[in-house]
Amino acid sequence: MTGEIAVELNKVRFAWEQDIVLEIDRFEVRRGEKLFVGGPSGSGKSSLLSLLSGVTVPAEGSVNLLGQNLSSMSNVQRDVFRADHIGYIFQMYNLLPYLSVLENVTLPLRFSKKRNARVTDAKAEGLRLLRHLGLEELTERRVIDLSVGQQQRVAAARALIGGPEIVLADEPTSALDETNSRAFVDLLFQECENTGATLIFVSHDSSLAERFDRSYLLGGEEA
Amino acid sequence: MSPYSLSLKSMKHRMGSVMITVVSLALGVALLLGVERIRNEARYGFTNTISETDLIVGARSGSVSLLLTSIFHIGNVTDNVSWETYQKIERNPQVAWTIPLSLGDSHKGYTVLGTTNAYFEHYKYAQKRALVMAEGKEFADTYDAVLGAEVAEELGYTIGQQIVLAHGSGELSFVEHSENPFTVVGILKRTGTPIDQTVHVPLEGIEAIHLDFNNAEGHLHHAGCNHSSHQKEVSSLDAFDALLAGDEEVDLTPTEITAFLVGMKSRPDAVMLQRAINTHDAEALTAVLPGVALTELWQVVGVVEKILFVVSVLVLFVSLASMFGALMMSIKERRREIAILRSVGARPRHIVSLVLGEAMLVTLAAIALGASLFYLALFALRPLIQQRVGMWIEITPPTSTEWAMLGIIFCAGVLIALLPAWRCYRSSLSDGLTIKL
């Protein structure tokens, strides 16, 4: 599958209250690629994530994910597309406190028929992913009893369940110390390789960049 | 993917504030149901106090006051109907039956009603229901008494009990007809009408005790009593002589009664007879159609029930407002939850259904809890209500009006959640996946 284009942005201009916050002439990510997106704050990292997750559409240009143009879709279609094809990891507080760890992991399967169809048994698949991430003892634990590092790993499991083609991570290591942060990136790589998912990892911590296949600097040039 | 199980779990997480909302709404629901039930029971009890009687006849007065004194035993009797006039109307060929009523005495605060056995035969209440003896039988002797259900229950009387009537109404009567005790021969089944609080004795019994009373104690007048016997002193010297002579054959036919009820052979004739009685020249009388008088009376009493109803609607309104406040507050707390759900693929309509689902569950829980509270309170307070107001409230499933009210409350609860739901929808669109706190 590598070689095929998973994400493609063409002549994209994105404005927020008339100020142009993001201007990208060309942006491409191949399937299975692990891309690091860096840049100082205010360089448009969160705008890029909103475009890639289909929450917003650009004023000009096109956003193509898996060969489909997001701009031509309706709001509902984009929501369904996100549910089916994108795993998302926040900076922190990824989990719903009223669900158990396992329920949090299987949550995307409730909203996506496609991802649900790829999994024969939601609970077993959730447990398998948690085991992979070294969290098998925490499955029935309350979310608030987990450390930040553990919470981020649960979030990774949730982003990966049902095998979405694209995983978007929004500064997922910014709340972790260096050791935990390296361990988290390792696990994320391993799981993405297992499912063949494309990883777009947004972070201001450029020390992580060297470990990725490629990095893209916003407000600068491709390195 | 059921948004309701998510809604349930989310609510469980915010148990404390959700419970407060549910309980405050439930209290509003219970209050509204309670007021509505009492309102209806009062009206029902009211209009069912008398049935099948075509006319109530008494001395000239307003129709409401005649109804109050003769049927509800409220207020003092001011004037009477002469026995001759009563007999004249009784003999009218169109009249099927009559029941004479003589009021003015009491027993431990309960009204004493002088009447005949026609009362037990013809008096009907609540859609043609006749009076039924729980124990014993009708009058057979001058000094027999038949008790209403509550009198017997409250005072613990059984058949054979000797009771002494007091002069005038009220619990504190100083003058008792103690030399003429009555014997309880019958106890009526509960009716839910003032009959339950009444001691029934034969007309002759009333006559007899007052005759003795006057003769033994002389010229005494008592508030609340104007039995004809008291005005007989001068004219009934014969009876006095007869008593002194120890003659047992004293005439106990009354000269006056308080009022009487008339049943016609043919109902439409009642209006004609009413007109005839109201324009009767020889004696100033009033005849009223019970249904008309009851409606008139209810219009007076009904104002109170309307005020009660308005108050309970206001209480419910306040509790709905508090639910609205709680929902609006929870939206602020839930912006992170919404962003997370959006990131895993929830659509804005899922978010909206989460808020609406919560409102529905809260309202349903409040309705269920409110209804349980209402029935519990009804069950617990029913003896007290009966004792104080004389109204026995049956525990029955909600009426169609009550169901409609609950339906309206449910709709109001969901309607109120529309604005918070819309706000959630908007913020789920504008916030997207970025969590703005």
C-alpha cells in the first residue's frame, strides 16, 4: 500500500476571521507514512488538524483524504468519514470519565459501522489493543485513577481500534515526561505499523522529529 | 450505538446535580397531582352528596344556604317548615316519596339528624347509590339511633351502645338530654358524604327529648337550636298536663321540621312543583333543584381550588426552570465531553440527542418519582384527610386528565431542553475538536 497517497492538500488557504492562518501550496502524505508536523505556536498546527479531520473546510484549495475531496462532502458526510477513517488523539484529557477504560477504547465502534465491521468482537479487540499497550490490568479501572501516560496510551488504543487509515495526533506527548514520551511514540509507531495506518503527528517538540519517516514544518520549509 | 446508554452513564457520573433536578421536579409533579386529585375528589364528593332527589324544600332562604344546612349540615337553621305544609306536599299525587329532616342537636360534635325510615329507603348519593347498613337495622323505636360510618369508627360505638344527645351544635354543648339516652341499632356503610358524620334518630325521638327537656327545665333558649318544641311551651299545655299525669300516650308528631327532600314520580314535574312551592302564599318556602344548587355552591367554593391549581402550576414551572438551569450549567461542563465524542465520530445530532435524551430521562424519572410520592402521600395522609375534611380519597390509577398533565410535563421538559441542545449543537460545530475551556 505504501506509495499510494493518503492525504493530499492543494493550494489550501484557510482563514479565521479574515486573517489567513494557513497557506499550504502542496502537502502530501503517503499511505503508511509516519509524518511529523512541527512549527512554533500560531503557525497553524490546529488549523491544519481541523482541515485534516474534516471539522472545517478551507476557503480555497482542496483537501483530499484517501482519494476523496472533503470540500465536496456535506457536514454529515464529513462526520461519517471521520468516524470511519480517522483516529484522533488529543493533547490530554482524551477519555470520558464516566466510561470504563475498555468502554473508552471501543467508543469509536459505536459511531462507525465500517470500523465496527472490521472487528468481530468489540470487547476482545479492545482487550487485545490494551494488552499490546501494556494496560491489561487497567481495563476495568476508572479513568481518573490512571496516570497521564496511561491515559494517553488508552487514547492511542482508541484511535487505532477498527483500523482507521489515518491517525491524527495533536501534541499527544506534551503532558508526558521525556521517558514516557519516547515510550509512547514507540508504541504508537508499532501499532500504526501493525494496522498500516498513516500517522500524522503534530508537535512543537522537534526533538521527536528525527524518529519519523519525514517531518513537515509549518511556517517553514519541508525538511 | 445507543446515545441513551451514553446519556445514562454520563448522568450517572453527574449523579448529585441530576438527582437534585429530578427530586425538585418530582416534588412539583407530586404537588400538581395532589392538588388535581383533591380538586376532583372534592368536586366529585360535592356533587355526589345527593342524587335522585328532585327537590329540597325548606323555609325561605337562598338555595345555597338551604343546601348547606339540609345536606351538608353546615350553619344554623334559622327557620322551619310546618308539619302541615310538609304533609300537604307529601300527599301531592305527583310526589313519589319525601324524607323529613330535622336538625339542631349534636352528639360529641357530630350532627344529629331527625328523620324517618324513608331516609334509608330513598336517600341516594353518588349516582343512585343507596344507603347500606354495615350492621344492624333501621329505626324500630323512638329512642333508636343509626350512626354514620365515621361516627361509629371514631367514637368506637357498636350496636347496643347508649348515647346521649346534646342540645345545639358543637363539641362543647353544656346542655345534654341525659335523661333520654338513645340506643344504637344500626351503623351505615361509608358513603364519603356528610352522612358518615351524622347520627340519625327518628323524628319522634327528637320531639320526645325536647318535650321532656322543656318540661323539666323550663324556658331555656340555646343558640343553634330552634326546634319547634321550644316554641310549644304555651300552646302545648295539654302535653305538659299529660306528662304530669304520667300519661304515656304523648303525641310525638312534630309540628315543624327543618327541611325535607322530595322525589317525584316523574322528574319533569319537579320544576312545576318547585314553582308552586316558591310561590306558595300560606308559608314562605324555598324549593331548590339539588343539581342547580350544587353547581351554584361549587362556583363559590371553586375559587379556592382554582387558586390551588394555579399555585401548583407555578411550583411546577419553577422546577422546570431549575431543570433548565441545570442543563445549561451542564453544557459548560460538557464541552470537553462533546469534543471527545466528536473526535470519535459523533455527529452534532448525536450530541443533541444526548442533551435531549438526558432531559427526557430526567423528566421521566421525575414523573415516576413524583407519581410514587403522590400515591405514597395519598396512602399515608388519607386517614388524616378523612378525619379533618370528611373526604375519603380512593387510591385509583391516574385519570385521563392526570395522564394528560403528565404528558404535558414531559413535553415541557423536552421543550425546555431544546435551547441547551441547540447551544450544544452550535458549540459542537464551532469548537470542533479543539477543546476550549
